Amino acid sequence: MTRIIQIQKTDNVVIPTDAVPKGSSIEGGLVALDDIPQGHKIALQTLKKGDAVIRYGIIIGYLKQDVTAGAWINEYMLELPSPPPLEDMPWGTNVNAVLPSSPLKTFMGYDIPGAPYAGIRNILAIMPTVQCVSGVLNVAVERMKAELLPHYPNVDDIVPLNHAYGCGVAIGAREAHVWIRSLKNLLYNPNFGGEIMVVALGCEKLTPDMLLDTKKNTAENLIILQECKGFKAMVDALMSMAEQKLQKLNRRKRTELPLSKLCVGMQCGGSDTFSGVTSNPSAGYASDLLVNAGATVLFSEVTEVRDGVHLIAARCVDETTRNKLAAEMRWYDDYLDKGGIDRNANPTPGNKKGGLANIVEKAMGSIAKSGTAPVVEVLSPGERPSRQGLIYAATPASDIVCGPEQLASGIVLQVFMTGRGTPYGLAAAPVIKVSSRTVMKEMWNDLIDVNAGIIAESKETIEEVGLHLFNMIVDTASGRYKPWAEQYRLHNDLCIFNPAPIT
Ligand code: CA
């Protein structure tokens, strides 16, 4: 008999752990009235057109037609509810969750004197001020890796932080600061060890002083290609500066540090209905363990929080945090509205095939990765934290944009939950992949680090998988484990969020 999963007692739909052929019996005495795909919704009771469909204890939509108990409820049958209002959201009403006690309090990291967070990898990062110089930079980096890097065994990698900004942009536009702040803060990601190397062209709008303060804006850290006499001189200058930086980075050593020096990011991508049942809740448990140990955890993805924003507001520790949460959501509502769409533009065809009917259902699964800890701060895209604990970093949900924005905020490692599968990875930080279903792990055994699908099969609990993930996070941070994406060097482009016009 097919097993079903009901999240809350008030839910009037359940999901089957496997596909259900029409006419077959389902746990709880139901008979399937349709061929129901794995993880899709089954009506627990007969419902009328206009009735609320409840999952996760909240209304995920209103029925466009009558359904009988045992019927398949798919995305075409649901009317989207209005998003929760942003005005006067109660805050501080759910901030006393008892967090699970962390079994570890320290990790082996690269401390940066005076910085709140430590690095977990030792990387020479080189940032162009403008895409125009990236061709030269890429050629130089290839040579650096071949000729210099082998002489500096304590340095893990040399990473060009190529991006699409810098010139041909409206640098004075209202929202231009989002990109500029992201680049500026990205330079100081702890995995780069505080060593700054910037390559400018010389005539671009994003001038080096916009990225570097006066102390750092020196010939020691900055090369301007228009001041170099020909291509060979450009590459020579880049090689020479890289060697200086590599010498310094090579002296870094891992030491035992408190977990309060660790900043970890969480995001999901290619989600399915099991993401909210297995992988995201176990990531939430790992997040609670990290926060209990004093670490900082960032979760993000505005459109995937919007429909559960009241639940996050209730976990905000003060009014300022709640107000910033509301302001970020409001800004994003307007941003989407200008594009003639709303938050429901988020779910992908793959999400829907995986059983997620709309953004409300996706959001309720997505926010499970935030665990139960209080939210101590809300960050605008690319901002750096000023507090430690669970933090909401308001980035787009797009995997390849959320990643760089969290890097700019200072994460040194990302945990990535997936249901449908994506080979996503970052050059600047290891990415641990958690699958929501066992079939995903079996399909991509050599890409998925943790299989949370065993939770749906009742082989392990959310807490057991969460603890396993927590230990893997600490092992990865300490350099004892390399996730698959890091081993294969799967490096996606840095797609920094740019809400501003280009010219
Ligand atoms: Ca995402």
C-alpha cells in the first residue's frame, strides 16, 4: 500500500511517497481516483469549488473545481491566495525555541585578525572593476595556475571574480548601489584571506575608489591595464602582483576556532515537494545546531519567503529587524510589479512536475531550511552581517544570483538542497548538496553529498539527517571533507544582482 505524508493535522491534502496508479489503495483508507505522480497532492476529503486547499497548515490555494476524496489536485486546479500583508506584522512572538544542543563547538579554520568570520579555504581572488579586462585576466590566471600555484601548496586556488558590471551601466541609478555594494563586500569574503587584488581598465564608470577605501586603493592592490605598455606588460604585472599575494596567503595556517567564527549559507534549487519534507527540514535542524554553537547562518530567496513572511516576522528579535524584513519584501513586490509579474513567476516547470503547485506551497517548503532559531538580523542583497546567529539575507531566489550575494555577505560555505537536481557550484566556497529524494541520490550518486530522501522512507529522522549534515558542514569547514562540486571544480558564473538600468 502506498505511504502518504501529511505535514499538519489540519491539512486536507497529503502526498504519496511513490507514484500511485489509478484504483490503488492508499494508506488511510483512500482509493486513488487518478494516476497520481510521486509527491503530488491527493485530496483527503471531498471538496467544493472555492474551498481552501490546506498544506503545511496554511491555505496554499482555492479550488477552481469540485474534487472527490482520493483525487489528484494539480497546479491547474488552484487559485493563488493573496500574499500575507506586510503592515504591522507581529514580531517577537516565536523567539524562544529551544535549540538542539550542538555536539561540537569548534572547527579548524583560517582566522583573519580583526574580522568576525574565518575562512575555510585559502584562495587568491582577483576582481576586475569591469568586464572589459576579464579576457586578459583569464589568460593571466591560467598562467598563474600553471606557473605559480604549484609553488604555494597552502593556497587552494586562484579565482577570477569575473562579473558583467563596470561600464555601460547607469552608475548613478537609484539601485546601482546593490551591485557596487555586492562587489565591494565580495572582496572581503573570508576565504580570500584579506588579500585584495583588483584589475581596472582605466576609463570605466566603476572607478577603483568605489570598491577600495583609501588605504587599500594603492599600487600594491590595483593594476590599471591602460597604464601597461602592451599585452605582455599587462600579464607580467598581473603575474608579479599575484606572486606577492600568494606568498602572503601561503603562510596562513588552520587553527582551532570557535564555531562563532563560521558563516554558512543555505539555499535550495531545483526543488520538489519532498524538499519541504526531507532536505529543507534537515538543513533547518543543522542550522539550529550551528546557531546553538554560536555560528552565523544565512537563508535567503525573497519570493520563497514572501508567503511565509508572517512566520519569519514572528521570529524576529526586535522591531528594527521586522521592519527591515517588511521593507525588503515590499521592495521586491514593487520590483516584480514593474516587470508585470508577481511572486508566482518563481516556480519552474521542474518544480511543478515535482509536485509544487504554486509559490505558496514552494515557499512553505523553502523556509523550513531556516530551522527554528530567532532571526537576529535582515540584510539587503550583498550586505555584511553585524550580528551573529540566524540571519535573513534578502537575495533573489535564483540559485546563481543567491550564491554570489551570499558570498558578498560573507558565507564561506553553502548548503544546497535539491529535489530535481542541479550540478551548481561556487569557485569561492564549497557547496554541499542535499537531495530530497533517494531516486535523486541514486541518479546522481557522485554529485549529491547527503541523501535526505531516507526521511520519507522512515529509515532516518529529520534530526538524524540534520546531525549528519551538521557534522559534514564542520568537516568541510575544517578541510577534512571536500563536497563533490568542489572536487570536480564545478564553478558557476558570478551573476551579481543588478536591479539598475544599463546604458
Ligand atoms: Ca534558489
